[in-house]
Amino acid sequence: MKERKFLFSLKDAIHFLYDITRYANLNIHKKKKKILSYILSKTVKLMNAKAGNIRLYEPKSESLVLVASYGTSKKYREEKRKIKVGESVAGVAFQKKKLLTVKDIRESKVYVKPELAVEKGMISLISSPLIMENKIFGIFTLYYSSPKDFSEEEKEIFSALSDFVTLLINFQQIYRELHDTYLGIINSLVIGLEEKDPYLKGHSEKVREYSLKIGKKIGLKEDELKILADLTILHDIGKLLIDSSILNKPGPLNEKEWEIIKKHPVIGSKILSPIRKFKDGIEIVRHHHERIDGKGYPDGISGEKISLLAKIVSAADAIEAMTSKRPYRKRPLTLDEVKRELIKNMGTQFDPVVVKAALELIEEGSIV
């Protein structure tokens, strides 16, 4: 059967670039393998290839590790998971930083274990290094099902596509570095809050843990769980600007002190609002003390006006507080007491759906 023409229409190319760029942008926080697997599958189809793979360089072992594969056999993926730099066609292309083609791998003296490719109908190949500004990330290879002489135009097109893939890999690496910096700043803020109020030590982490478990039990989407993970750790960040004498007061707060405490959700949301990353979940910080019956603070909103994420954090926050030492209480509550409090306040303070999920998790021993 004759292969279809290699080249594609401008419309197909534009659609391809838009599609993989959009996907990479939406999933930039996810594992590199997921993004590269998607890009690879789209590239194989665009280029009318039989199969393909993407390998990234691992400095420690000086090897090219298979991170994405399409159309290959399980045996191929297992036996050729790693190849040394300079080994096989892909290893040589990487070493020389040069695009290489093979018309028929059955006749190649360089290709290692050709039988693993041939049994899946992979006969010819084109392999391009993933390079940006003299930094080489890995190698991109496509396979075709019959002997093929690649034209200069075809080589130029694949080289350009490889450069674009390299750009996306580099963007994700920059994102990871920025994300690590962001996490460092967040941890510093949380540590600062815990130093100010010893009773909050570990509180934010526990509230995040409980919130994520409740969210999963309810069936939140992955992006909603990501928002929970990012914002819940900072739900009490507004307390950084509250006087320590009020936060650590052993007895009941007077009216003036209580009004000051009630400002911390607003303060927290103001601290975080300039950060675009937190735009979609800032209500978690502002509304985690709101109540279903409208008697909460700071805005006194009720029912459906409170976001589901804020309702989840409200319950998780209360559960963690009830089971921890506090200056205003002699002892933490028992699990039976916690369950009674949740049931008693269901539909007034807490959302019934959230309470049901929390109670199931308590029964399972998954929280507290």
C-alpha cells in the first residue's frame, strides 16, 4: 500500500501548532511525559508516519531515556528504554547534533536491534536533535512503514517541528523552576505564620490534606483539586498582620479583638489578589469562614453564593481546629464529638454534601 504524501496543508500545520501549544499551556504543571506523549501522537498523525518516540537526555547515566512512544511494541519500549549517547541512529544524531535519516533500517549498520522495529512495520526513520541555543535536550524520531528517501524539504519541516517541540520543553522547564521558587516563597509565608502562632503549626498542611480528600470524595475535577492544593495552604495567611497577643490569647476574645480576628480573610485575599495564579481560587481565602445560613464572616453571604471550594475548606478547617490544641479550649475534641458537631451544624454552618463526605472519610480513618 502506497504511503500518503508527507507534506501537509498550511491549514493542517496551523491547526497542529495551535492544538499542541494550547494543550501544553493548559497542562504545563503536569508531568513532562504527558505533554510529550500528546505532542508525539499529533506529530505522527500530521506527518503520516507509522510510529515515533521522544527521548530526553539523562546526564547521570549519559543516556537518552524514552519518555514518549507512539505505535511501538511493549518489547521495544522495554528493551530500548535507554540508549547511550552515540548508540544507534538516535544516539548518533544526538551526539553529532545533526538530523539523520535512514532509508531502510534493515540495511543499517548503526541501528541497534532493528528486529524490534521491523516487527511493528517500522522500516525507515528520520531523527532530529532537540536543541535550543546550543543546549541539547534530547532526540525526536519518526518511523515510516516502507523504505523512504527523505527530501530536503521534508527534513527542513521535521527540523522546524522539532525546534518547536524543544521550545515547549524549555517553557515547561522554566515553569518548573518558577514553580519551585513560588513553593519556596509559600513555605516561607506559612513558616512565618506558624512562628507567630504556635497553635497553627502544621494546621495549614492538615487543612489542605483534609480539603483534598473531601474534594476527591465529592468528585472534584483535577483543576479544582489543583486550586484547592494551591490556596488552602494559604487560607489563614491574613493572620500574619494580626497581633500575636490576640492570636495567642488564652481566654475568650473581647468584642474588639474578635472584630480584628474576623478581618484576616479579607487581609489574606488582599495579600494574594495581585498574584494572577490565585485569581480562580481567591474566594477560598476570603470565604472560608462564611456559613450556609449567612451568619459567617467577612461578607455574610449564604448558600450557593459561597463557592464549593470555600465550603470544603470551611469544614476541613473546622475539623482540624476541633482535633487540635487551642489556647481557648482545654482539650481537643474526640472523633465522636467532631462527628456530632458536624452533624449538628450541617445545613447551617456547613454544606450537607461536604459534611457527608467528611463523615465518610472519618469513618474510613482517612482524616483525623
